[in-house]
Amino acid sequence: MAFGKDEVVEIVKPRNDKRDYRRVVLQNALEVLLVRDPETEKCAASMNVGVGSFSDPDGLEGLAHFLEHMLFYASEKYPLEDSYSKYITEHGGSTNAFTSSEQTNYYFDVNADCFEEALDRFAQFFVKPLMSPDATTREIKAVDSENQKNLLSDAWRMNQLHRHFSSEKHPYHKFSTGNWETLEVKPKARGIDTRNELLKFYGENYSANLMHLVVYGKDSLDKIQSLVESKFQQIRNIDRNYPHFPGHPCTPEHLQVLVKAVPIKQGHKLMIIWPITPGIRYQKEGPSRYLSHLIGHEGEGSVFYVLKTLGWATSLSAGESDWTLEFSFFKVFIDLTEAGHEHVEDIVGLLFKYIQLLQQSGPCKWIFDELSAVCETVFHYQDKIHPIDYVVNVASNMQLYPPKNWLVGSSLPSEFSPSIIQSVFNELTPINVRIFWESTAFKGHTDKIEPWYGTAYSVEKIAGSMIQQWMESAPGEHLHLPAPNVFIPTDLSLKNFPEKAKLPLLLRKSPYSRLWYKPDTMFSTPKAYVKIDFNCPYVGNSPEAEVLTDIFTRLLMDYLNEYAYYAQVAGLYYSINLVDNGFQVTVVGYNHKLRILLETVIEKISKFEVKPERFAVIKELVTKDYQNFKFQQPYQQAMYYCSLILEDQAWPWNDGLEVLPHLQADTLSKFAPLMLSRAFLECYVAGNIEPNEAESMIEYVEDVFFRGPETISLALFPSQHLTNRVVKLERGMSYFYPAEGLNPSDENSALVHYIQVHRDDFMLNVKLQLFALIAKQPAFHQLRSVEQLGYITVLMRRNDNGIRGVQFIIQSSIKDPRNVDLRVEAFLKMFESTLYGMSADEFKNNVNALIDMKLEKHKNLREESAFFWREISDGTLKFDRKECEVAALKQLTQKELIDFFDEYLKVGTPRKKTLSVQVYGSLHSSEYKTDQNKPAEPNLVRIDDIFSFRRSRPLYGSFKAGSAQMKL
């Protein structure tokens, strides 16, 4: 969209947003939004280029995505390969990019004092990038590895099937990721040089007038503007028109169809899809938002409520997606039960019956007004997010909306237009529908294969009269519009806290509970955060107890759903989850009506009863989750095994799967009262809540469970305060656990190379953190960019209940995990010279970067609460951790860091403790068999049985002292 170059625009922003904004257009037609936030510790930028995978040349599928990868390598001004990413990482930042249909977005953040150079390096992507022939070949392998990772993902497979079943003349039909075949093999066979095509694509499409930049800084707007003009003015402008793709991807042959597809995972899903007029054309009227609110509603009278009551579905969501300015789809996703799979015609009929009801009742002003009021509250009281996320969101909006709505997008519907809402309703017809039905039951009953992912499918035409018959036989007598929402907050006032408390304090303690409290003195939002951990010793007793508790928590949420859904719509969220040694209740959102929701949740727990028909549905859902564990990515399997080896109380997934068939409704009816019979409540209340309100909440919960007419729970005995403890590996030993991948169809192998270092200690923590900061980018560059081991290549810190270490996580189809493990060791050997050769200035810069990262303030109440809750749940209770670790960093010398590396991390050091978890994919099954028979090496111990190993090892002491030792 084009707007006047010198037009001064008042940008609509939230009432509580203290940031300053300015739109500028550079002489090369680059449109920029400057954001000034004097409170930020991180600065960020995002460049959105108005070209994406729809512009891929025929026969070079994935070229736009491949170019996105290549721009990270080097530039004429900064020719050292990977120096951009290295600079960003070493200065406390992160960087990434993504390619969509019509946009490619590049973004980064960095510590504020390094922003100018980081911005200059970033600008070179668009001024004069270098794309060397060697790097080009290597990065095609990275794109191929990224695609390999997605091949067995149902989400990717179904997305491509939707695209495949559309007009070949429309770019929506294309495969957008790219792979070795599309970017190397096929072009070469046709005499095409991919690198030349890459340079040509860049030259023809990367023009300043197609770009939108957001720059988020700490300095004055004038200074940020001067910075931007000096760095980005050099981007050439060839006055390129925006690529235009008129028409809809679906012709009549792609409508009125039922597509049956075979997924990888167990289960049945239904997607009902209509092409509609893009909602972006009606930003103020919001017809798609109105439709998705009603069709996706979960309260009484909704489609989902009826499906749930019949036991046919476990979830339903609805909304607009896959949209551009030219076309869009309205999609309804339904997760089916086994019974629902047998009633798909009734389900489709029921959905159309509800749409008919909406058409007959016509658009309702009170529903629109309520939705508009909720949207306005959400916009004006939105949480602050990290600058890197903020700039991406806004830069993506800039191509689509007029400048005054760059921050708003389509999020504020304000004009009720019955005719526009009705016109979109009228597009949701039987003659316009595409139905995609996924089920493993279709295996062997399909006749087509999608070429890029190999998904088996078949297509049937369905007449409008057929859907009419389904509607007539569908059960729809309980369908009606939602009731007015009583949870919409009307009191958004802020409490006045006289003391500016920076850390949580222990507000209340009893034999039954402990309450940590932290008023909001940072964010000035009318929101609160409440977490109650029910520590119930019986939960950790056995795999049966764990699975029963999981079903218990899901049943509770199932019972509460139609009531609590109204709260969710109004911005008040809750969850009940299984955790170690119990379950956890969380309520977060606007504080005005939070207490009402909390009390309802607590009452439902205290009066828990098992409804056999709902138990059967939830048990089926849990069983599928356990069965689908084997379809996790290999690196996720390796991380699971690592946790299973290290965590003393962890039960394996296959034990849960084995006990599930034997669990009945009656089993849970007997277990639930036993589970609740002994409990201790660890509580955290934060936000816009007075101390007496916080105390009153927890007293209420205690009254219900411990002091009611019939006592539900008793206090724990001192001996019952359970905690997860971590296995202590032996110094000087390297352990390895080899396992075959659980999915024989997955070619990828994976490695987790874990080095256990120490029990929580400020000085040791910062040494480990500094090592990870310095080594992160060199590890990525060497193991992924140079050696091309695999797309997923990560070096990160690990914290198991206060036991600290570092881990390399690599997924590869190139090498088997034992050889990948050798490459990790080779990298650590190579890294010695980097560390030993570091100058005093480099060391100081790295220390300062880590200090800046630690001093970064929490952005919102949820983030702050998650940080403090981690201290509570680990038992470390170091609420001032950041300040203490900064103090330790200021004392740290370069020699101490080198000594730490030599003692704990260096290859061959006698104190090093290593665990290598190796998952072998199907490509490396022969290596797995060969490696099995290799003789043991000294100081290398193979783990054959995880549980024998766990029993044979000592454990670290726990930080959890139990409530008895905690003083007010």
C-alpha cells in the first residue's frame, strides 16, 4: 500500500504505551517506523521485504527461502563468514528470519550499547551481500536438512496437501521450503546455475521501495533517524512493483470435495474450509472475527458444546488463515474421537446447521459490541513484549495497513455492519466447501500421493444436496447463540502499593500451605497471576498414579470448559496441569473477576466426580498422546532419554502406555480422594492484588480442603515432602546411551551431548553462562554452517532442579550419532585455542554483554512470575539471582574462566562428567548394530538399562527444604 512520502501520521497506540513513534520515508523510498523506548535494555530491528515464496521461479521451488538463508553469511563490508551472527550473539542478542508467501522478514536484537554496529552489519544484507559459491552449496544442504525435519510432521504434510489440491496456475500450489532436489539436482540437470538464479532473484526483487523497516532504540527519535539514514540510504531502489497474484487458488474442481488423508500420528481430524473475501478488506467491520467468535465458541449452545456432549470431539477452533490481499480461507479444525470418526457426516451437517442458525438470526449488535469492547481492552492493556517480537509483528503489518494502523492491524473492530458480516456468512455454503479428513484408518484405502511429503490421499466430490441430507439428519436441537459474557472486566483501576517491593516475600505460612506474594510495581496493568501447586505424595507413587492424575486434571478442565470459556474470551485464563509430585492450578489475566474463576476451579476440584462417558473420551485422548510419543522428532526423543537418566523420580512413557488399558472410571473414583487425602499447597500470588486479598484467596482454598465440614485433605507428614533429585555422574567418566529411533520411518538421527558441571552456585553459574555465550555461535558455525551436520544444531545451558550443565543438541541425517558425538569433541578441542587466545578486551566485552543480558528487565507480569516461580519450584529461592550473578561476573577474571573450562569442560580433563544420548534413525540402523558390538573403551561406560543405572548412582541433594524449615 502506498502512502504520501512526507505525510505526517498520528500512529494509533495503546493508552498505556509510553513509547514514541515516528514514520519516515528515506530518499530511496524505504519506509521506516522508528520506536523510542528509553526503558529498554535491548534494541531491535526488523526488515520486511515484500517478496516471498509465491515469487519462486518455476522449477526452482524454495529459492526465496534459500536466499533468506544466504543473506546471513557475509557482505562486501563484512566479508568474514558468519561474522554478523557472531557479533549479535557475542553482544547478548539473537537473530533469525522467515519466508512466507508474499513476505520475507529478517530481524535481530542486541544489547543497547552495541546497536549501531549491529544495525550497520544488518543493513549490509540489503546493500551488498556476498553469496560465495562454496557457501551456496553448503547452505542448500541446510535447507534440505530443514525440509527433512518437516517430512514426518502432520502439520507440514497437511498444509502442503491443502496447497497441492489447488490450481496449478496459482503460486499457492507451490512447494515453498525447497530441498536438495529442487535447488541442486533438477536445476543442474537443466543446465541452470542455482547461484546465478539466486543473484538474479535478489537483484530483481530486493528493492528499497518493497521494504519496510522497524527500528526499536533507546535514544531520541532524531538520533535513531540519523542512524537509519546513514545505514539504509544505500539500499538501491529499482522502483519494483509489488508482485501481484490475482485470482483465487481454488477453482470449482477444488470445491465441494471430501479429501481423505493418511497422517503419521494416531487420531482423527476434520478440517472444513471455505474460500472467503479477505477480512483485511474490512478492518473496522471485522466480519471474520465475528464469525470465528461464534463458530469457534465453546460455551453452552455452541457447535463444540454439542459435539462434546455427544462424545464426538475433543477440540474445535475456527478462524481466517492463509490469507493475502487477494484471497483467504475460513477454516474450522475439529479433533475427533473414535465415535466422532464414525459420525463425520453428522458433524459436518451440525456445523452447517449452526451456520444456518446464524444466517437466520442475522448479525447481532450486542454480540459485536461485546466483542469490540473485549478487543479494545486487550489492545489498550496489552502486555509489553520483547523488542525482537514487537518489531517483527509491526514490520509485517506495515506492508498491509495504512501507517496510522501499523500497531493496530485488524485488532480493533469498531463499526457494526450487518451487510458485510452477512456477505461473509453467505460464502460459507455447501457449494463452496473443502473438507479434509485425516485418519490412520484410511491407510490402504487411498489412490493418490502428494509429491513433496508423500502423503497418501483420495478425493471425492460431494453434492450440495448430500450436505443438505447431512444437515437434516444431524442432531442440532441444542444449538443457540452464546449468553452475554459476565467475565468482561469493568474495574480496570490500579491498586496503590506504598512500598515498591522488588522481590516476592513469604506472606503467609501454615501446616497446609505457603504463600509467596509480589505486588505489581513494574508493569502498571490491571492483571494478576495466581499459581497453586498441590503437592500430593501419592501422585509420584507409580506410573498408574501419574497417568490417573493426568486424566484427573484433563477431566477437570473438560468439566469447566463451557463456563471458563467465557472467561478466556474476556482475557482471563486458567489451567490445571500434572506436575512432579502433584498438580498445579494457574489463573492469570484481568484481576477484576479472577477470584470468581479461581473459586469455581477450586470448588470443582473439591467436589470431583468421575463421569464415565467423559472418562472414556479423555482416556482415549491420553492414550493417543502416549501412542504418538514415538513420532516425536529424534532430538526430542534424545532429550527425553537424557531427562529419564538424570531425574530420579521420572517414569518412562511406555510404562504409562502399558497401564492405560487397565484403568477404568472406577479406578479414578477410588484414586482421586486418596491423592487429595494428603497435600501441601505451594502458592504464588502476584500483580494488581492487595496482600490481604492474596491471603484471603489462600485461606479460602485451605478452608475448602483442610477445614471443610468433611475434611478432604490432611497436612503432609514431614517425611512426605517429596522432591525430584538428580543423578550425580562420576568425575572422569563418559556415559553413553544408544537407542534406536522409535519411528522406523524417520531417517534422522540425534545426539544430546550433556556435560554435568555443578550444583547451583552464583560464581560457577556465571562461568558456565559465559562459556555458553562465547561458544554458542562458533559451535553453530562449525557444526552446522561448515560441517553441515544438520539444521537443528544447538549449544545451550541445562538446569535440572538446580543442577547445572551444558548440552549440544544435534539432529542429523548426514552422520550417525556416535560420529556426531566425535565432531562435538573435535569442536571442543578446536575451541580451546579460541578461549586461550582471547584478548583481554574480548573477554571484557563478553562479560559486559552477559551483565547487560542479566540486567534486562522482565517485560510483563507472566514473564516475571515465571522467573520467580522457577526459584520456588526448584527450591533455590534466590529471588535476587540476577543481581548476585552480576556481582559475581564483576569479580570474574579471564584466568578463572580458563581454569573453569580446563577443570569441567575440556576434552580429557579428569573432572569432566559427560552423558551422550544417541538416537539412531533408520538411515543409520546398520551403524547402530555395529556400534553395539564395539569393545568398551576406558572411562567410557555404556548404559544398557536406565533404571539399573539410576539406582546405582548417588543423587545430588535437593534444594527443597520442605515447609517446616521455612521461616516467615
